[in-house]
Amino acid sequence: MSIENKEEDVELKERLHNFERLLHGEGINGLIYKKILKTSNKYDKDKITKAIASKDVDLLRKASRYFYYKSGIYRRLVDYFANMYLMLYKITPKNGDKVKDKKFKMFHELVFDYTESVGIENFTDMAKVAITEGVFFGYQRKTDDKYTVQQLPTDYCRTIGKYPSGNYVVEFNLRFFNEFKFADDSVDKIAMVRMYPRDIVSAWAEYTTKGRDSSWYQIPEEFGMCFQVDEIGMPPLVGIFAELMELENYKQLQKIKTALDLVKIVIQKIPLQKDNNGVIDVAFEIEDSQAIHNNLISMLKNNNNIDGYTTPFDVDVLNLQDSKDSTDTNTVLKAEKTLFDEAMTSSNLGNAEGNVALTNSIKNDASWMWDLVKQYQRWVNNYINTFIADSKNYKFEFEVLPITWYNQSEWQDAYSKGATVGLSKMEYAISLGIKQATLRSKLIYERDYLEIDTLCVPMKTSYTQSGDEVGAQEKSESDLTSAGITTRETGSNDNRE
């Protein structure tokens, strides 16, 4: 091609580009996917990575709260860990030789009244906070012989060490009442202050009147609670934050792909022609071409998934979509699996497609959560023996049974076998969900008042029948092996004369 022809070709393309730009005016909005993808994460990957490296606990706590409400997978993981243990417990006197003393009965009832009132099962709510924020701070309150635990704001609490009992020393920042802002200005701040324990309110009043120098108030050991997953109180699942953001990106890309699969663009081509001088140009004037384009857009305006474009250029379509329809779905599933792997737990918890190694994974998760349970157990033991019972003469041991939603039947079998050989029957009853505090009352009520033992006659089984009626109780078909089913169908085990 000669230099002259090249110059003519460049000039033609420039004229056609100018024509196309005038045709569409200022209304062109660019690529469609930019309209579809309008998401923004509050936290980016670099920000989270730097926070983990610098151990910026405050930022990571805020991010953890954000993901707990934004990500269904993250919330499911937190709830899974927090709700794992059934919090079935027993209380055993350490001084067994004094159970006949009159004072023992009094302290025994006080201890059980405490555990019933405070609601040991409420530990799961504390565990949710501890896993989400890395630590739970609370204040145990007593009103009219009723116990409750009030959560304290994590950002305004700290621990500076441990008591000889092993419990954490809890300090509360009194500036909370000055710095806290309600979303609704009509809320009375004084009313909010009065919701807090009296000793904290008194300390705040003293602080605001310059009666005390430090804003940090040490809560007495009797009331202050602190349960944390590590020594600095960092949220334990920070390792999956980056994967949570990646997963969100994959989902957005899949959303774009699905949307683009529905989008169609109707392209109409303005023909070209040569004038009398042999110059190639568009066949219509700009006004006529614009009218043709506007007519097309008018016909498509009621369909949001179809757009129109008018151009003098030849148009081709380059398909960037993978030929395998399942590619995007598989990518999201792989991202979800990576997320669970980073959390050191089985992805089958979120998407049950098999049970390989699931049992061992749950056992590992249970052992990890057990440390938090032991902290709570230590706190309760210290409280009942220091502030309720006379620990010098009547000491009690509060113990949470290691029963989870996933191993309850195994422990029931173990406790049942232990009871049959003369060991304690109490653990078996507790494993069935019967509270120790009501066990004795239930048995007395059923046997002495309702006389259930007399009125309820056991059904005849292989264990109660005698004489010619022998043989084991027939199993259900679901409990038989394939060989057993064949034996039953053929009747090969039937007695023959």
C-alpha cells in the first residue's frame, strides 16, 4: 500500500470516528459491567494484612464485627464455635464427709440457686462476643437474689494481669460515658448511665468532678469477667478476612457474568458509499443517522437488558466466557473451601458433600473451644467458693461436662456403661439434659407421688419374658446388614421341627 493510500485510510477512519462520536453525543455511558458492579468493601486486603502484621487489635475487632453482619459464612463459623458445647454441668462437694451437716445443706442450696439464676447456658452468648471480638468483658450483677451478666463495651475495657485465682483483672474506662454518642439525640445519656452498676456510676461521678485522676476503674474480682482467646485478645478468625474479601469479589464477578449473559446489544451499521470524487463516506447525513439511532433506542427503551448502538464500522464479537458453564461456580466453591481451610475447620460444615475427616475436624474445633470453657469454669468455681460457700469447710467443684452437639450420644453411652458397673448415675442423667438441681425432686415426685413404678408396667421384651418365649427382640430393618436382610427374607433362621 502506498503512502498516499495509507493517508487516505487514516483520514477515513478519523472521519468515521468523529461521525460515531457525534451520533451518540454525550449520552454514552461506557461499558455495561461498570453499571452492574457498584460494590465497595469497607476494608481492603492490604489494610487487613497490615493490621494483622502490626497486631492492630482495635481495627481487627471492628473488621470482625463488620464481617459478622456482612458475611453469612463468617457468622456461621462464629456461631458454630460458640454454640458447640451444651454447657451441661455438675456440682460436686469436695468435703464428702460433711454432707450431713446442717450448714452443708444451706450452702448446697445457695450454690445451686446461683447456677440456676445466672444461667450457665448463657455462656454461649459470651462466647460469640469472645470469638467475634477476641475477648468478652462482663459485669456480674445481683438484684433481689437474681444474677445477671451485663456485657461491657470491649473498646473501653482492658485487663492488666491476673488474680491469684487465675481470673483476669478487669478495668473499665470511665470516659465511655463522655465519649459515647447515640444515633438518636433524643436518648437521655443520664438514663443510659443509670443502666450501669452503682460502683461504676459512682466512680464516673468522682472522675467528672476531678475527684480521681485516672479514668480507669478496676472492677472488683467478685463482679468483673474477662474471657479471651489469647493473651492480647485478637479475634481468632482474622486469618480468613482476606479470603472473605476474595470470596466477595468472586461472587461479584459471577454476578456480572450472569447479568451479562442476559444483556444483548443490537448493533445497526450505517452503510458507506463513494461520492462523485471517489471519496468513501457514510451514506447518510448526521441528522438522518441520528434519527435512525434514536428510533432504535426508542424501540428498546422498555427492556433494561437490551441496548442499541449505531456505527459505521464492521463489528465482530469476541467471547471471553469460558466454554464450561460451571467454571464460575467451581471458582466460588474453591474460594469457600479455601476460607474454611484458613479457619482450620472442615468445609463440610458449610456445604455437606461428604463426611471424610469431618468427625476429627469437629474434635479439633471442640478442643480449641474447650480453653474458653475452662476459663468460665474457673471463674464460676472461684465465685461459688469465695463469695457464696464457706470454702474452708464446705468447698464445691463446678464442672462442665465435655458434651457437644456432636458427641452427646457417645458420652451418653459412656456414662450409661459406667453406671451399670456401679459408677455415678448423675453424669448419665445430666447427659440426657436433666439438671442436677432437679434430678432428686423428679425421682421423688415420680416414684412417691405419681407412683409411676407401680402404674407403669414395662412392655414384654426378650428381657422380661420367660418360659417358651425366648429370643432377642427383632431389629428394625434399618439396623440390619445386607446379609441380615437376606436372612430375614429367606427365613433361614426360622425354627424348624
